[in-house]
Amino acid sequence: MATTFSTGLPNATELMLQCCSKCQQVNYPPRELCGHCLADDLQWQRVDNTGVVQSVAQLHYSLEPAYADHLPWTVGSIKLNCGPVVLAHLQPDIICGATVKLKLVQDQAANRMLVATGDDSASEKSAPTWLEAINFKEILA
Amino acid sequence: MSTPASYRGIALVTPVSLGYSKTSEHSASWYIGSVLREMIAAAGIAKNDVDGLAISSFSLAPDSVSFLTQHYDMTLRWLEQLPFGGASGILAMRRAARAVQHGDADIVACIGGDTAGQGSFRDLVADFSSFSNSASYPYGSGGPNTAFALITRHYMDTTGATREDFGRLAVSQRYNAQHFKGALLGDKPLSMQDYLAARSICTPLHLFDCVMPCAGGEGFLLMSEERARALDLPFVTILAADERHNAFPDDPMQLRGGWPLFVEQLYADAGVTTDDIDLVQTYDDYPVISMLQLEGLGFCEEGKGPDYVRATDLRFDGVGLPHNTSGGQLSNGQAGAAAGYLGLVESLRQLTGTALSNQVPGAQHAMVSGYGMINYDRGLCSAATILARGTD
């Protein structure tokens, strides 16, 4: 299966999503056929990593023990300028309507997940620190 | 586009709700079979008179509806298994009605049933769908709370809805549940103060915005009106029904289900208006979704749900519009796919005058709505039906 971040991507921190070689549609969540034209020609490619936060939620409860010591945990829904809406780990101080940049983070087990940070350089540099505590391997096991 | 043919001649009878409990040692097949037994007894028919079975369950695996024929020792000629969560009841009803209209079956048992055990809810949502597994669950692992917290926040930002507005739904439903025997939370009063003081779950959602996963079963028998009369059963008819899947996919956030795509035709087919509706049952996995249904089903304009619930008495014995008259899932618990039957089955009790202490006096017409299947960021299935008390 080449349809999850943990197995389908080359090692990278830039935002890469599945782009259709036939119709250029950017697809997310990962899948095997293009959702627009159904062509079997999806390639992981670098895409415009900017988007606008549509909504923010703060979890005070998680079904996975890995999050227990790190609550509340912030996630956001982000409309990417390249098309899809993604759910991402969100830098906690960001509000609805803000422009953010998406990148992929990777844990020691090479699981990658989407992270949204402010689009200023300070945010981009400091962002991963609030993620370090989490053992993503456990979450994605 | 063509429109649904009439459901004339079809009768819904013998509403059954049973076995609600927080956890259960029983299997889903126990819940489904128990509902079947109670419906057969209520109808005064033999088990072999049932020749069709429509089942919805999240916890039936590795069994399926096919295997259940052997569990219950039945020879059937029509089977359906409908994986539509909160839209299961209405979708089963639509398909079973066509089967009976066209002679593929005479009496169809439509049943939603699920069990619940320690950790079973986590197991369900942690492996719910491929999209959810890769693109939703890993982000905080909140289950459906996360998607609905995001939808709720967006709805609040867009419409000006406050927590009190959602509280009006939860509090009035708890009042209704206090008059419905069997509601899991019916013996626990809920005030607006209690609602607002509840602990955070996934903000903006707090405890009383979230349904409690539980076990339970719901069902009804579907047959010809002629058969229902011959059996001397009080019955309900289908004036109109429709469904949509993955409506408005380009909306970045869900602010509407599929209802606006068919609601006008629904009322036209039924020959009634919102003024004729005596009670409404929305699928209330979270209060915001009930708001979307009140708007999408024409009780108020899009985005005006908050104004509507501020101005409308939603209690079963109030002066406004009785809403979720047995307490909905928020007060009964969410019994898996049975939750997709709850509002429909309650409406059958109301329209046959068998609803005991939460009866809406003289109820003639009910609007029932279904919503389900959070694949990634929104519910994909929307369904609705307008039902009428059968005439003697």
C-alpha cells in the first residue's frame, strides 16, 4: 500500500501530496486513484505549502495514551492554496483565518504527519519543539 | 433529474427500542435478534412470516446479515446490510419499501443493533476508514469529537452561535428523556448551568455536547398497508423520503448536509409544509448537526439555527416544535448503528399514539432526519423522511 504517509513518501520535510499526472488534481487524504478523474497516475510531488486555517479544536481528551501527558493538544483544519483541506497538528497560538505553512514532521519510526505553523520565520524555526514530546510511533502503530 | 416514486401502500409498524446499557456482555446478534423477537410478538405474526431482513451494525463482524439467517433459523428471500451509521434507519426503510412495493418481500424487519464493551469504541474509531486512519485519527486521536469540534467552531464563527444555543438542544432533550422510560440518562436532570459548567472534551465541545457510546437495539417491521390493516396494527405511512451522499464536497468545512438538495421536493412529494410537522427528530450526534438539520429541513434559514432555538420551545409538551422527543442520542446514548434508527422508531411510537408519557398529543406528521459516516472531516450521508399517522 502506497497510500499512507508512513510508507508512501520519500524522506522529506517539504509538503508533498499526491498529484495526478493526467488532470493535475492535488489529492488528500492519500489514495490510490485520482479522486477527480480516477486515473491511476498519482505522483508524490512538492506542492504550495500555504493555507488558511478554517477551524481550530483543542483536545482535552484522547483515545490514545500517547497523548495523555500532552493535553490539551491543538489541531486545525486548513484549506490549502493547492486545493485540499487537511487536518494538521497546529501551533497552539494560531487562530482561525490565519495563514499558515504546512510541513511534514517525522518521528524516529519514519512516520510523517502534517504540521501547520505561522508563516513567519520565527514560528517556522521554533515550531517542532512543541511536537518533540509526542511518540508518534505509538500513535500510528 | 428524476424524483423518488410514491411510497404509497407501505406501512411501518411495531416500533421497538431495547437494551440500552453503557456496556454489554451480549453480542450484536443478541441485540438484533431480541428486537426481531419483540417485533414479531407485537405484530402477532409467526417468525416465518418475516421474509426480508435489513440490518445495520458496527459490531456484528465477523458475522453479517447472511449469517444471521442461520442464527435465527430463518429462510428469507430479501436481505440488506446497510453501513450508513446515522442514516441507516431511513435508508433501510427506503430500500425495504421498494422491495415490498415490487413483490421482492412481504414483511421486512428493519433493525439496527450494536453491543458495546470496554475499549470497543476506541477500536471502532481507530480503524474506521482508510481516510480516517491516515488523515484524521493520528491528529490527536480524539475520534469523532475532533471533526465535530472543528465543525462546531466554524459554525459558531460563521453564525454567531453560542454555547447556550447548543445547550438549549441538550437541555430540552434531557427534559424529554426524563419522560421516556429506557433513556440511559433520563434519571439525570440537566440544567443550562450544568451544561455550561461541564468539563472540556475537545473545545468548543464539552461533556454534554458528546454522546455516550452504548449498546442497544432499535427496529420496526415494514409491510403493506393492507397487511397492517389485516393484522389490526396501528401503522405509519411514508409521505416522502430521500437521501444524498457527499453533498457539497467543495465546502471547505461542513456548514450544510445534503438536505438542501432535496428538501423542496420532499415537502412537495409529501403535500405538506413545515407548519404541518408536529414533531421533528434530528440525528444529534452533536448539537451542531441538529442545527444543520433544522436549517436544511426548512424550519429556519441557513445559518439561522441559533435564532430558531432561542425562539422555539423544543420540549415534547411545549408550545413550539417537539424535537427529539425521547431525548435523542444525547440523552439515550449512541448505540452504534441503532442510533441511526432512534428518531425513526420514536416517531413511529409518536404517530401510532403508543409513546406513553412523552406522547405529543394528536401527532399526525413527523419529520425524521438521518446523518452519518464521518470518513474524514464531515458526515457523508444525509437522509430525511416525512411520515404520517396511518388512517383507520
